[in-house]
Amino acid sequence: MSGEWVAGNARARSLLNRRVGTAGAREIAACPDLAEALARLAATPYGRAIRPDQTLEGAQFALRATLLWHIRVLVGWQPREGARLVRLLAGWFEVANVCEHARVLAGHPAGDTYRMGTLAVVWPRLAATRSPAELRAELTASPWGDPGGDAPHAVALGMELSWAARLCAATTEEISAWAAGAVALLVARERFLAGRRITEPLLPRLAALLGAAAADASSVPDLRHRLTAHAAWSLSECDSPDRLWAAEIRWWARVERDGFELLRRTGFAAAPVVGVVGLLAADCWRACAALELAARGGGSLEVLDAVA
């Protein structure tokens, strides 16, 4: 392993103490209201981004922005291959930014966007667009490709499939499995919760990710049976649309398990880096869920643990 990888791995592992962990998330979730939860969260590694006057949505945005900051720090310590993988994983934040921009262009009130820095693919150029049609044209000319429409939902769906395709082409089996499983969940939500079919020009992109038969599935079990194990794992034990929330929890549990396994692996220099990004993301997701439970009057994370 080169000196660059040694430094990059060391920096990645040092970020593991930036998590609240399962125990910390349970304490936050048990708080009787959002104010107390924010006070507890302020004493955690996320604390610098937390204010007592934040709304639930504002605090959850701050948690994700903190995750992004850690990823931005991490990428600067990596050799070229490590930086490439980290940038790929950080693509979610550009998708979120562009989706927010699409909503603004469609007439919705402006919300927060993430500061991408060098992790951005083409976000500064997309942020400068002034109409839905212009945004679609810029996306089509970029690595993200044509989203298939200029409405906010079309932009979101097209970018999510494009991001998944880039992740599936990554050099690590774990990243590819995470992406394929996430697309299976996305299709299940679109078809069986929202009642929307994925249409041209996104069908070829979907077929490349899940196979041509996925788009014609008639139910969640049927979709699962049409997929390879590489993607179907995220729908295991899910037989109806009202259980997709549990499937999402299992997806995050797989990311976390894989993250710990990657940290234990030897002989692959990028493994600890990818593992740490997965663990940080899972911790952020759990902290966001804990905040939401507290905002609803307090609850237990046991349901998450039981499903996972």
C-alpha cells in the first residue's frame, strides 16, 4: 500500500468518532420533544451545526450537511482512486441540490442547498439555469444525462437512476450492490406506492441496472423475482408496498454491516475509505430518524433495530 493510501486510510478511520452511534441515537429518540433532542444533539459530533431554534427539517439538513463536510475533508486526503470513489458516493448531495433547484424553477419556495465544493460534478453550472427547460438541457449535456422531463419529479428520478448507474460501474462490489438495491427500492416505490410507470427515455437506463423485465413487474414480490440477487436483496421479506419502509431500514443495515466488514478487510486500499463513508452515512440517517421520533413526542429506535 502506498504512502498516499496509508494517509487516506488513517484519515478515514479518524472520522469514525464523528458518529453518535446507536446508543446516542436511542437517547435522542427518547427525548419528549424536539427542543430537548436538539440540546442532546448539540453535545455530539454533529453539535457545531445544531441550533436550539431549528425546525426538524432544518436540523436534519444540518446533520446531512455535517456528513457532507466530513466527506469533503476525507476526499482531500485520498489518492486519485480513493478520491474518485468518495466523489461517486457523494453524488447524492448534487442530486438533492438539483432537485431543490428544479422545485424553485417550478415556482416553489427556495430551500437550503448543500455546499459541494470540489465534490460537485456540474452543480455550479446547473444552479445558474433560469428555467426548467434550460435545466433539462444542461443536465442532458452533462454526465448526468437527460432526466426525461423538466418537472421536479422527472429531474429527481432521472438523476437518481444516472447516479446509480455510475455507482454500479464502480470497482467495488459493495458500492455496486448498494446502488442496485437502492434502485430496486426506487422502482418499487414508484410503481406500487406512487402508481407511476418509468417511461422513455429512462427505460434503457433502468434496464441496464435491473434488467428489461423489471419495468413490467405487477407487484413487489413479482419485481423481486425478476431481479438478480445483486439487486433483489433489498426487497427480501417485503411482499407489499406498505412494508417498503422496513425494506429501506434493511438497506441501511446492509450498508452499515458492509461498512464494518470493509474496515476489517486487508489487501484493498480503498476498502476502509468506502467503509467509513458508508458508516458515516448510516449514522447520519439514524440520527435523522431519531430526531423525527423526538419531534413526534419521543419513541424507541427498537423498531429500526428489529428490522435491521
